[in-house]
Amino acid sequence: MTDDLTKWLEEIGLGGHAASFSLQGIDWDVLGDLSEGDLKELGLTLGDRKRFIKAVATLPGAHARSSERAADRPVPAASPAAAVEAERRQLTVMFIDLIDSTALAERFDPEDMRRLLGAYHQACASAIEAHEGHIALYIGDGLLVYFGYPNAHEDDALRAVLSALAVVSALREANDRIELEHGVRLQVRIGIETGLVVAGAIGAGSTLDRQAVVGEAPIIAARLQSLASPDAIVVGPATQRLIQGSFLLENLGWQELKGVAGPVLVQRVLSQTDAVDRFEIRAGYGMTPLVGRSAELDMIRQRWKQSVDGEMRCVLLTGEPGIGKSRLLRAFGDSIREDAHAVISLHCSPYHRNSPFWPVLRWLRDAFGLSPTHRALRISKVWRQG
């Protein structure tokens, strides 16, 4: 196996399988012929098989390689299955549009405009990628962003709105440098909506888009951004239902959107709330009865009584997502409501994975009424970083 193929496998996160490819004599000439079964036999997991197929499908026709024989080596083509594969997905779509881009294009030389757009795109991309969004398309001064495809999360709608807030914040920070270099400050409009789409390849020939989506959500997201004021974020009704309680929203009423049948209820995102427990947010809208957990609930109550009597007790509750752990704890909390006790609730967050002890710092801030920039918190952050 050639060194450039090994390097390519490393670039797509599959460098650990290079030895298996080499052992089986796999090189560029047969790369595009590998089936799912072949990849499974090579030891690739389901996720790695999907990554491999997508990476092979997107290899350009003139892929540069370090070997001098690269020009004579056939470039692998996407298998027909990979080219036409499509799937139904729940997707949150975000559309970002730069305000007054036409006036900027008239004002600046094309090379200066390109550098200006580069700074704008970089600010957007850093905020989007931090929340694991996927920039599907750069449309001149606009960005089409997916949350839920190709990688899905259970909270993609929340990630999209957090990403939008981060985009506005990042652009405001970048504007100091942009204003110094170009004499302008940039502002955006952002629209977000969630819905069922079909994701997969669309187009023909060399213009085939292998990660396109078809559905109402992208259309509504694009229309929503046109309603937003500068640096504002507006969301459609489907997204609003998924983020309710996690963000402070302003009702903009029912709006007519071009090409959309019937008016759409539009909300503007003002800020993130302090709520971090999504179960408690959902519980505010009502809960179903606790079913089939009497044994577990009795065991926790017993441990509680033993601890009240002075014995040291600890309970670890684990299980797959969605099986009712939070609901069980809520039922236990309700059962001891009349007992004297204090509750300290710490919640980790995927959005603060790079902030060690974030749940503890947040609890200390709330417990002592400190602001996020309080000196005591800054000292604790310096200590843990040092």
C-alpha cells in the first residue's frame, strides 16, 4: 500500500486501519470497489464504514498525491449505492445571511471583498463547529448549516440556537479587527427551523451534491432570516417547541412567508436561560405516571432512611438514555418533600466539555450569587488551568 493512501486514511480518521488495508493488498485501484461487507471484514465499525464510504464518494477527480505516479493511478469512483443513498432525518436547519453584502461588494475591490468574507466565514465556522454543526453550503454571503446530519444528536435544535448566539457573539468580537482593517462592521440575520427531510445525493454529473436535503425546513429557515433584524435570531414553530424553556423568546406573531402556505408563528431568541436540566423543563408541561419502577424506588427510599439514621449511604443510578432515570429521581424527591433536606443538583453539559468542573463552578456561582466574571471564579479557573 502506498504512503499517500495511508496518509489519506489518517486524514479521514481511519489511520488505525492502514495496516489491515496493507495486509490485504488494498490500494487506490480497488478502493472504490470495497463494499460494506468488505469493510466489515477488514474490522471497520459501522460508523467507520459510513465515514469511509462518504470519504471515497467525495474524492475529487484530480486528487493531488505525493507520489510521482499519482497521475497514472485511477481515482476511485463512488459506488452507485453511495451515490443514490438517501434517508429520512429529523433536521434542524440554520440559514445565516450577511446584511448589506451588495453594498459591500460595490464598495470594495473583489480581492478585499474576498478577505472580508473570509474573516466573516471564519467567525461563523468556529462558532458552528464548536456545537458540532455541519456547514453544508456557502452561498456567497450566506451559510446553510445542518444540525442532525450527517451526525445526529438528541439536542440538535438547542445546539443550533446556541451556535447562532455564538455566531453573533463571535462576529461582534471579530468586528473590532474587521473595522480596523476594512472600516466596516458586519451584521447578520439568522433563521432556524426543524423538520423532517430526506438527506442524500442530489444533482447529476460533476455537480452532484452528496449531502443535500429536501424538505420544508430549509425553505422556512431561509425565509425566516429575511424577517430578522440585524444580529437577530428567529425560529419557526417546530424549533420553538424543542427549545422552549431553554431560551428566552419574544413572540413576533404569525407571519406570511414567501412560498409557504399559511402563516407561520415566529419567535425571536433573546438569550439563553439558566435552565440546564432538560427533564425539569419538560416536567413543567406535565409528566406521565411512573410505571414499573416500584422496586428501584423502594430501594432508594430505604437507603435514604438509613442515611437519615446516621449511616453512610450512596446510590449510583445508571442506565441507557431514555429509560427513566430522571423520572425515578423526581418521584423519589417528591416522596421526601416533607423531610428536612437540601438538594444540590449538578448537571454536566456537552456544550462546556472544554471547561473542567463547569457544573461545580456554576453551582458555586448560583449559591453565592456571583457573576460569571467574579474574581473568585477567575481565581478557581486559573488554579485548575495551572
